[in-house]
Amino acid sequence: MIDSPITAELLVSGAVGISEVVADGTDVYWAESRPSEGGRTAIVRWRDGEITDVVGSDVNVRTRVHEYGGGAWWVADGVLVFSDDARAGELFRIDMAQAKETQLTSSGYRYADGRFSPDGQWFVCVRERHDGDADCPVVNEIVAVSIDGQGEELTLLGSHDFFSSPRFGLGGQLICVAWDNPDMPWDATELIVIGPEWMDGEPEPVVRGIPGETESIVLPDWTADGRLLAVTDRSNWWNLVEVSLHDGAQLPVIEGEFEVATPGWVFGLSRWCETEEGMVIVAGTGRGDTIGFPSGFVEDRHTAVNSIRALDDGRVVYAGASYSEESAVWIHDGATATRISEPRDLGLDPALFPEPELITFEVGGDGSERTTAHALFYEPATPGDHDGSDTSDATLPPLLVMVHGGPTAAARRQLNLVIRYWTSRGVAVADVDYRGSTLYGRIYRNELRGGWGVTDVVDCVSAAKHLAAVGRVDADKMTIAGGSAGGLTVLNALAHHDVFSGGISRYGVTDLRALAADTHKFEARYLDRLIGSWPEEEAVYIERSPISHAEKIAAPMLVLQGEDDMVVPPNQAEAIVEALRENDVPVTYHLYPGEGHGFRMAETIVDVLAAEEQFIFSL
């Protein structure tokens, strides 16, 4: 095994995950997740070149709405409101000038994706209650929370299963996105307008939907002159349009074969903003993100941009990363990007980070016509390489096929030290965008409908076979790994195809019936689109479940699970582990206390990588 400077400890030592960025005048705030501090999320402020934490070290700015969270905080005019997971997810306010904290709620509910009302008296957000009746135990609503600390909460809208993006326009009009089961926000949503009467004491606001088609219309907001803009996939691509409040007619603002939006797994997403010169948009393709400015200038140094906002001085601020740089906060004046967050010094040779190759390959065998899928392919780049490959040894490298979760997601277009952990040890990596992934338009995304558990598996197997057939990897040394939905793909690939030497499942789905009957509200009907109606098509659920075919799995397995996972509970992992052990299949199982759906704590991340390394190099 090759000795690499990219260690598990390096992945977590001083590491921060930068997600949401918010501009307040010319001040910049952002969220930092910190594995070395128990995985908590802090909020920091940049002002005139000085960076300071603005919440206490005992605060974890996180919300559990939809279980995946996001949008746990907002700041405007020097006032920060946030949800503190360390205090049951209640809302708190901090006035920056006085550094004074005030508790706003004490209801035991969950809150996300809020904005201040024009009069500054209310924080309007999504609320999630878990005290409903037997028919609807979890209730999602748009509510207004008084920021005076008196605990008043007004319910403005509750007529749909889900809501996001409450945004105020001129005159106090409020727009939001709504959708209902079995749709997900990338399937079909609608825009709803809430009148401002409630701020004057009227008991019932005027609410009306904006006419539209069956489309995913997301990320709405108002321009300075009162126009409503949103991102829709009506044209196949998530593009920016102006929406008529009267009849829902759409006028393209910026269009092309790229995705402005990303799947709404979390709140707080921002991929476009308005400056005095016009609209600035993030455009995503299979090769990564670019930022388009009104002048026509395109910034392409950042292949991943997950949050962008406008400053009062005409510049924009965003969280950006590339294949050779970790995520950082940048300010851009339309010509030049300047990093303002403090990067950690990895002390690594840039030769370890060659850009991956976007490959397209033929797939078939799932009953559909032969078509194509995509993947990012990372050649091994070991210490001492200077061109991204080592040709001194003719031995083909082993392959690790990585399966993203979702399954409506995509491979990450940025420096991923976990991937580089493997490539620096001589392992090639294929990060697969199987049919159903985003970045390739709605049609490609919908190709997974009815086919989850088959289509994704075929595409991952095809990626491995393709790379072996063209002489890029060793066909006898191929491993497949994935988390959540990707775990189901891993298990089904091992059950139905004799391609991989072993598999790694992180909090993976093993029994689709159990998932349909025992998961959280946000995904409770997700499988209706991916597999079929439940319970009417139970036979399909049984057939697609890895637990139904455990006897066909002969390759060794590593199974990793969070004890507090509410999305894919531990009983899913334990069922497949027990079945494999009964069949005398080598299986190693790690259960991590305090971890949920996704591993956050430094000690867990280190242990997971150690277990995976031992597993892969033992095959």
C-alpha cells in the first residue's frame, strides 16, 4: 500500500464545511460546520477584513426540518435569528450591536428558511410540528414568529404538505413554494402569494396560487422594482424566468442548457442574485459550476458554488470551491474574485489534485433502450506524480465506484479529500452520475422514475465495466461504495451482478418496505415516483429490496451506520448484516452512537476511513 500524506486526521484537523453565505450591507456572514467541535455549526462574520464568531461555542446552528435541515439562520440590519439544535431547535435572536441574545420560541417545534417582515417585527419561516393527529402526525406551515421575545406565532399558511422559500416583496407581499405528496420539490411545485393584511391585524391573510404547469419551480424572490423571478425546469433545464403574478406566464431571463437550481434536499439554497447591473447566476453542468455576470463575464475558477448573495456595494459574495481548493468564501466585483475566509494550509503537492475526467458511457440491461450515463473519473495521483498519473508501472489500478445519495443528487464538483485519500493511495475512483442525477436536465433526472434499484445499479455496473474494458482499471479489483440511497445501489449491485470484489454501505437502504412504512414525512412518498405506489405495488418493493436477495451476495461487505439515524434507521443495516452472517458472508458492522444520517463528528470520520481502508486493501 502506498504511503500517502492525505491522512484521515488531515480530513478533520482544522476542517470546516462552509455552506450558506448571507450578506448584510457590506458585512458577510457564513455557516461553518466543524468536525473538530463535535460537528456543530457556527456562524461567523467578516467585517472590514476581520473574522469573528457571532454565536457561542455551545451553540449548534442547525434545524431538523425535513430532517436534512438547512436555512437554520438569517441576518439583516444587524439582527441574527437562528435555530439552536443544542437547545431543542428553538429560535433565538442576537442584536449584533448589543450582542444580546433573546429567545423567541419555546414550543418544541422546528423552524427553517426564514426572512424578516418589512416592518422588522416578524420572522416568517417554515415551521414543522410533530404533534398532529394520527392521519397527519407531522404538520408543515408558513408562520410568523414575533421577534420581541413574547412567543407569539401566527400561522399564515398550512394547506399543503410542504413549504419553502417565504420571501417578501414590495408592499409586504409574500411568495412561497408549496408542494404535496407524492411529489418532491424537484418533481412539481407551485408558487403561492400571501397578502400583507396579517401584519395589520387581519385574522386571515389573502392567499392565492399562481397558475402554472407540472414543473419544479423553485428559488423565487423579488427584484428591487417588484418583479417576481423564479427558477423553473419547464424547458427541461432549471433556468431563471420572470413570473406573472396575474396568470403565471413566464418570460425567460437567463436560459440555456444548464441548471441554476439544485435539488431541494435542504433549505437555504441560493443560486442567483440581483445587482444594480442585473442578474448574477450560477450555472451548473456536468463539468461543474460557473458564475455568469451581467457584463457577460463568466467566472469559471469555482466548479462548485452553493450560495451566492449581493452586497450593497454592487459586489457579490459566495461559497466556492474547485477540484484543487476547499470551499471558501469569496467576494467578486464582476472581474476579479477575492477570497475572504481563511483557508487551512493542507501542505500538499498540487500534483495530488488533477482534475477528474467527465466520462460518458453506454448503459443497458435494465429493460430500457441502450442509452448513456455519466461519471467523474479520477486517475490515481500518488506522491511523486507530476502529471496526475504514474506510467512507470504497467499494473492497472484498482477501482472504487462511488454512488451518491439522493438518489436525485450528483457527484460533487469540488475538492473531495475522501476521493483524494483513495487516489493518493493508488486507487482510481469513478463518481457516477447515474440516470436520475441532476445537472443533465429534467428528462435525464426523470429516467430513474420507476427504476430505482435497477437503473442506478445498471449504470454503476456499466461504469465499472467500461473503465475495465478500455484498460483504465483492473477488472479483478473493483469495489463499490455508497451512502443512503447509494447504499441500496451497492447492495443490489452485489446481489445481481458479479462485477465487484466487495461493497461498502453507509447507512444504506436495505428494505424498501420498511423505508416506505418507517421514514420521515419529507420522503414518506418519495418511493411512489422512484418505484411505484405503496402499498399497491408491494411486490415491486420486495423485488427491489436487497434484503430479499441477501442469499445472492457473496462478496465481503462493510456496513457503517449512525445509531440516531431517523432517515434510514439502524434496523435496516442490522437486518442485512444478520442475513449476511447467516449466509457466512464476511461482513464487518460499525454502529456509531450520536451520529444521524451522515457522519459529522471527527472521531467518526477518522474511524470510518480507517475501516474502509482496511476493507478495500484486504480484498
